[in-house]
Amino acid sequence: MPLYRYKALNTRGETLDGQMEAASDGEVVQRLQEQGHLPVEARLASEVGAESAWKSLFKPKPFSGQRLVQFTQQLATLLAAGQPLDRGLTILLDLPEDVAAKRTITDIRDAVRGGSPLSVALERQHGTFSRLYVNMVRAGEAGGSLHETLQRLADYLERSRALRGRVINALIYPIILLAMVGLSLLFLLGYVVPQFGAMYDSLDAELPLFSQIVLGIGLFVRDWWILLLVVPALALWWFDRKLRDPAFRAQFDQWLLGTRFFGSLVARLETARLARTLGTLLRNGVPLLAALGIGRNVLGNRALAADVEAAAEEVKGGVGLSAALARGKRFPRLALQMIQVGEESGALDTMLLKTADTFEQETAQALDRMLAALVPVITLLLAGIVMVVILAVLIPIYDLTNVIG
């Protein structure tokens, strides 16, 4: 179903801004009204402009990252200690410092005091808590082990956050290095090289073709450096806009999976994420079909998400999970074999979690190897370019010295 962004007013007159999956905007309006809110606007998320994207980027979220992990762990600890749910929420109300988080916990506590289950109270927070989070809490309520479910959920969130952080940390240094390389080359070609070009013009020296090419590049960089900054920025903006097109995003993700190195890395990363999600949900009593629907939404690669969606239809018809996922021929064979072993042994949730551990380790090793290879390559590339530029400007000086001598 398509994703809608909406705005609504609650009973206290506060503005609510969130997102919801629904068949149409009318269904979004109806569901908001059923929750006691006054709908103001409901639009497809893909139609939201760049301005809204920037606002959502800088708008602080009441619960995300480590804060969500801490909230889940603390609530699980209080419930395990025998505290009633509303009492536990009241205690947690004094911990966050920002107003948005306090208001969210207050809304959840008021809903629980009004007789709503915790899962329903979380679902009413308009996208603050993911479908996975809400469904796991709902399964824990049905099984009578809410505190254990929350503890497992906190462990899942921490592992997912650690994996995401590992990927980001692995990319930060190469990105900074590339930026420094680009700026250094701009300075070298746009400022230093033209100084030598002016000197050679004053001497009326005859330059080798190699030096003429480098000096011409330097003059171009000096006169048109703004284009070298604007054009890549516009290209990135255009690419970001195109990625919002579902058809283009599906084609790009499919192409990415087909690349020699990045394809296997993305496949392992997404496999670990899917396996961790499915294993955690199944262990907490969520049915496999519902878990596949949630797992599809946590994947960032649309091609793999489409395979999971197709696999859900196969599973609905009685096909095993490993065989259904194998139809797309995109998930790693090792993962499919481990899932098959789990199905045959009746311990699918355990094998899915082991699959997640295995592919998280493989992803970490691949990222370490990539970083170990990428940094020297960039360094050598920079050294080679600097050497070429230096030779281009110094060879004519050496020739002139020989002529004078």
C-alpha cells in the first residue's frame, strides 16, 4: 500500500504530523477520525516536496536511535520489577528533557489509563513507533510476556542501530578523504598552476604538449571553478529526486545488486536486516505472513523488498520460506540454506537469528576490507595526480635551466 503523510489536530488542539500506509487518502482520514483526531491534510509521501523533506530532516524526533532503545529497555526493566504499566510510564515521564518526548509518553500513558492496550497507544503516535515495534508489543501482550518482548525488542533495536552505525562509520573517513582530495585539487589546479602559466607567458617559453594540457586545465578550473561545484551538486539533487520515483528506484536497486562488489555487500547487509527482523518477530509469536509484511518494509533495497513480497504470496500458497525467497535469485545461497535447515528442524526463528549474526559479521568484515583497500587507493590516486601536476609545471623550468646553462 502507498505511504501517506498527514497533518491532524488532537483533542488538545496540538498539531500531529506523521505518516501512514493506506489504500487511499480517504482511508487515512477515516482512520484519523476513528482515533479521535481532526484530519487537516493527507498526501502521498512521494508528492511531498523538497521543502518538506528538509523540514523533516532537521525536525527532532521524540524517539529515535539510542533514545528509543533506552525507553524500551527502561520500560522492560520496570515491568519486570513488577511495576504496573501506567506507573512505569509515569516514572519514564520524568526522564526525557525535551518537550516532544514528554508529550509522547504522556499521550501513551493517558491512552493506557483509558483502557487501551500499549500497542494501540503506540500505534496512535503517528509513525513515531514503527510497525515492527507495534506488532512485537501486540504479540507480547497476547502472550502475556510484555516485559520479555520489550527486552528482546530493545536488543533488536540496539543490534540494528549498531549495524547501521558500523556502515556509516565505515563510510565517513573515505567521504572526508574524497572531499579533501577534491578541494586540494581545486586549489592546486585553480591557483597554483595558473601562477606558473603566467610566468611561462612572460618568458615566452615553448612548453611541451603535456604541460600545455595541464596548464589549460588549470586555467579552466580558475575561470570556471563554480561549475565544478554547482554541476555535481545539481547532479546529486537530480539523482535524489529520481530516487523518489518508484520505477527508477527499483531499476537502480536492481542494478546495484548486479554490481560486482557493492551488490554482494548490499545483499548481505539487507539479508542480515531481514533475518533479524523475521527471527525476532517469529520468536515473539508474530505469524510468518505478518512478519514478512513487516520485514519487507525494513528493507532499503526495493528489488529485495519485491522478492520478499512475492515470497509472501508463495508462502501463503503453502511454499516454504527458503524456496519462496530462492525464486528471486537475489538472496545469498548460504542464507537460504540456513533458513531451510530451520524449517526442517522446526526452529525457524533460531536459525533466522543465527543467519542474521552470520551475515552481520560478514558485512562487518566486508566493510573493513573495503575501508582498508579504499583509503590507500584514494591516497595513491591523490599522490599520482599531484605528481603529474608537479611534473607538468617543473619540466619546463628544468628545460629552461638547461637552455640558459
